[in-house]
Amino acid sequence: MSKCATKPNLERCEKLIKQTYRRSIMQCKLDALLRRLPPQHEKYSQIESELGKRRSGDFGENSIDYYLSQLSGIQDYIVVKCARLLLNNHHFQMDTLLLFPSFFILLETKHLTGTLLFDPDYQQFIQIKKEDINHEISRQDPILQVKMQYNQFKRWLANRQSTRSTIYSPREISLLITNHHVPRDVNILKDYNIDPTEILTGVACPNCNKLAMEKHPREWSCPYCKHQSKNAHTQTLIDYYFLYGTPISIREVGKILHIK
């Protein structure tokens, strides 16, 4: 067993996971939205809370990669992450799918703190956080989630298997999934009912985060902390992409960057 997998080295595992951390598109969109909303906005706290949940969820999904790496060399298998497929006019999504030559495994990953209670009689999954032991948070039962995804994926695969006489190999199944994957594209402003006129423009200072960077011939300068940067505008253009996802004209660039 790798040293990183032993109990005394859990902190080292955590650092390794953070180094290979990948953000989901939804987290990027929530990040951009929170940066571009006034703190006093009525939806600010809600979006901040959703962003925290998304970060936790993304971290959980990323953390599974380390443990899957321990299977390397033991048996041939293919990993499919975050596949979203269409079945009977409805989409279903799987966190992690492991394809082996004779079977497949579905993993539903959670990253939650505190005490977690599974109630099979009432099919409930309850979280009790350390900082508020008197407050129970009822969440969707991950066991039920996996069972539902299992049945959906079997039906989806059976629909395609019926058109051919030979059994799909794991590699063929992974290619089939890739070809039918439907990315979830969320209009974040519409989702939270936020008018585009409420979005803050301007270039944020990489040092103090104030939307006040001023353009000079060769660099950007912050009038508050005096920080200088040659590419401070990059994050603003990235934010625009995640919020609107549409091509941008030179005139619009000047408007959001506050330059003529």
C-alpha cells in the first residue's frame, strides 16, 4: 500500500488531492457571478451558499481520483467521469463510472463534514454538523441515487445493445458514452433571476480585489493599493464568458473593462 494511503499520512493525501483539483463549469459560473454581484445584493448570500456546496461537491469528486489510482496495474478498467445521458426525454448523470470487462461500478461521491446518518427505513440521509449539533440537514440518499442511476444506465445501454449482435467492450461503451454525452449548460443569470444590468463591470485588482484597476499604456494600476499588473483584465474576460457565454464585440470589451 502507498504511504499516502495510510492513516498517519491523511494530511499528505489531502494536499495531493488539492494539487490535482479540477473545478466544474458550474463552480466557475458561480465564482464569476459572486465576484460580479454587489455584496448587498439580495441573492448574494444564497449564491455564496450554493458556491460553498459546489466547491465541496467538486472536491469530493476530485478526491476519488487518488483512491482510483491505487487500482492501477491491478486490473484493466476505464473511468468515465460526470457522464450526462438522455433516456426517455430526461437526462441522468453519473459521478464516476468504472467499466470492467465483465461488470461496471457506479460511484456517487460526497464530501460532507460532521455526523452522517443513514436511515434505511425512511430512506433518509441526515447530516449533523459539529458547529450546530441541534440542526439536522436532510439530504438526498446517495444509495437511492446510485440505484436509480444503475437502472437508468442499464436501460440506456440495453437500448443501444439491442441494435447489434455482439456485446460492447468497455472501450466501446466509453466511446458510446462520450458520443452521447450532453453537457449541462446553465444560464446562471436566468437561473437566479438576475438582470444583466445588476452585474458589476470593471477590472478587479489581483491584490485587493477592488473593481478599480485603471489602464495605462503598458499595465493596469490599482488606485487603492497601488498594485500593478499586465494581465489583470484576463479574469474579467473569463467572468464575462462564464456569465454570458456569447461572443463579445470590441465595443463591449471596452465597456466591461472601462477603457475607451
